[in-house]
Amino acid sequence: MASLNSIQKSSHVGVINEGDYVMLKKGDVYKAVQVLKRRKIIFEKQWFYLDNAIGEHYGSKFEVASGGGLRSIKETTEDTSADVKAAGADNRNIVDDGKSQKLTRDDIEALKEKGLKGEEIIQQLIDNSTTFRDKTEFSQEKYIKKKKKKYETTVTLLRPTARLLALMYIDREPSKICHLRYDTLAQMLTLGNIHAGSKVIVMETCAGLVLGAVMERMGGFGSVIHVYPSGGPVRAATDSFGFPSSFYNGLYGLPVCKIKPLLSGTFFAKSSINSEPEAVALVAEENDNAVDKKNHCEQEEEGQLNTASTTDDSRTAGEEEERMEVVSEDPEKQESKEKSRKKCDDNAQERRRRQEDKMQKQLEAANLLRDRNADGLIIACRFHPCQLLLSLVEFLAPSRPFVVYCLYKEPLLECYTMLRERGGVVSLRVSETWLRHYQVLPNRTHPKPIMSGGGGYLLTGTTVAMNSVKLAADASDSLKNEEPACKKQKTEDS
């Protein structure tokens, strides 16, 4: 039975299922979406449904058909430029006057309505261009590439990874991830020594991208303590990874306001004894108040109905029939009231359960940090990292690395100075990440002229045990203070 289950499980590896997250790719543009039936997806000025993608493998390529459906297509190595044999020596005689293309916008729209594919439309544009044959081979390839980007309706579905999500955010909304580039993220994971089975502290405000990258690198083994601002954790990018539920068993959250009580040793006295019952009692009190208000409104409605029934006694027989109809509707109203009351109670219980789970996770995170034997620390947030670093580095075991990311170097230089004065760390270094893309083509390999201006700065270091060193230094200082200064002996002149 175990072998059969393993075979069935392995057969589903790499297959897209309903509810999974995928990365849509078209050219160099990416978008993370969840696969749900009859959910309309808008991507690069196209809309479609992902129903036909269920059951296909990651990396499959689809063509958007009429009506928003997806049709799976196989990868082909055919190139449209292979059919083109004639090419000019140079482009000196080509004039860009806008009259070289015979097809108009209406003609192209008519071709689309006929159901022609993107490759067929591109071939029509090539055949109706008066200057295409005079262009050089390089210019022809560039022309075809540009038209493919505009008219092809193919979409590739990929498995979400840290690199793809970083590319998506840095192109679409870089401010949400503090302008963190994917090469900088890779260096943070490497310098932080993130591996399976370790205990890592992550303080980030990058929409959960750094947290998801750490969880991806650990593979569901080990513990991750996510320190988040008091407003609550933001894990939109973490959810886009599509991790299984087992990955979240080792994820613990702790608000940053709990770090100081935890260092001083007052967290358990205040949080575990007082805060949890108070929080639960507060939720229960709010729910009771809501129920009381609802009961009060129901009593007022019943009073109005009773008043209306007493006044109806003096009315005519027709009005009495109407009153009987109203009375006959009372059981239905009572049933609807019971349903609404039951729904309110269920919501109150659900809120209470979530609050209890949240407090339990905080207590577990505090227990993990109390031992002060974490294996790594990563900080990437929009706040000034100095006080956060000085507080969180206390929870690291000796000979453990820490990495701090910031878009500007001045905060990191301040952290560098304070750590040198504090002691307990070695191998401090502030570095700047630099990335440049290259175009690799036959006879055209060169760096791309457009590149990222900066990828931020990293402060890295390693903790060391400083108790014995500090005691030895204090002892030597005390000996120096106790011993009197040596006096110089006078020499007699001969």
C-alpha cells in the first residue's frame, strides 16, 4: 500500500491542480495567480480562464483561443526568420516614413476576427512590407521579435520560485519589496547560511518575499521565526509560492513590540499569563456586546409588532386579514433571526479560535527565541535597522551569520559603527551588489546598455562569544588600576 501511494504521489509531481499558484510568463513579463475554475485572468491586455491548465505540467505553453479558453501547444524549434532568405547589405536606403506596410489597422483586426494565429499574422505583415527584404538579417530578426511580442497570444505557466517572484515585483511594484533585486536576495540567502534544519530569524517588510525565499531554501525542515511590525504580518508573496501546509508548521510569528520584554525576561509574566486571557476575554466581550445589541434590536422589533397588533383590532375585516398574513409570516422571520444569530455565534467562535492560535504561535516563537541559539538572522525592512539589529542579534548562538539589507548605505554604516563598539561580532563588512545583463547572440555579444542603477547594500558579520573575553579585559583593566606606576631611578652624575 505504501508503494502504491508513493507511486500515485510521484505521478502528481509537477502537475497543476486547482488551487495551486502559477507564474504566467509572456516574454519578460511575469504575474502570479491562483488556478481557480471560471476565474477571469487579465494578463498583458488579454483575458482568459485557467480551467484547461488543470492537469497539465508546469512549464506548459498555451495559446489563448477565442472565448478565453487555453489550448495547449507543443514547443517547436521552427523560426519564422528561417523562411526569409533575401536580406540587404545595410539599412542606409530605408526611410521610415510609415508607408512601407500595406496592411492597415482594420485589415489586421479583420485577420484576427478570422481566427488567424499570431505566426500567420506576422507572416502577412512580412509579405506586405515593402522594406523587409532590404533590411539586414539582424534587422529582420529584430522586426520579427517585435511583432511576436505584439501579436502572439501564447502564455507559459511556470512553478513559482523566489527568482521569478523577485523579477515580478521588481518590474511591477519595486517599492513593496524595498527595491530588493533577485541577485541581492540570492546573496542574502548564501551569506546567511540558510539551509534545511536550521533555526532562522527573519525581520522583513518585503511583502513576504524574503520569508518565502527562506522557507523555499529550507524545504519545510527547521524553524522560521518571522518578526513583523505591530500592524500584523504581510505575506502576500509568501502565499504566492504555493507551499504545502507542512511548510507552515515550522513558521512562527512574533510582533516586534514583544522583543524588548523578551530580552528583559518579562514577556512570559505579561504575555502568557495576562495578555492571552485578556485578548480572549476582549474578543468574547465584543461578541457578547454584539449579541446584546442584536437582542435589543429584536426586542424593539417585537414591541413594534405588538403595538401594531393592538391597533389593528379596531380596523375593518380586510385589515384583520392583512394582520393575519403578517402574523403568519412571523415563523419565517423567527427562522431567519435564528440563522443570523447562529451565524453571528459561529463568526465569534471563529474569531476566538484565530486569536487563540495567534497567541499560541507567539508563545511558541518566544520559547524558541528564549534559548538564544538561533542559526541565522536576516533583516530587510523599511525601518532603520540599527535598534532591530542590536536587539535581534542577542538571540543568535556564537559563530552564526547575520545579514542586513538596506537600500541606502548610511544606516548600515551606523550599524557597523555601533557593532564595533559593542563587540561580540567579527568579519563585519558592508558591500554593494551590482548586476549587469549581457546580450549573447552570434556576432552581437555585448553588455546591455540599460541596467539597474543599484541593488542596495548588505551588512554581514558573524557573532562570537564575548563573555570570557569581556571578563579578561575587565580583569586586566582592574589590575592596571591597582598596580602603582613604576618610578624612575635617579642616576648620579660622575
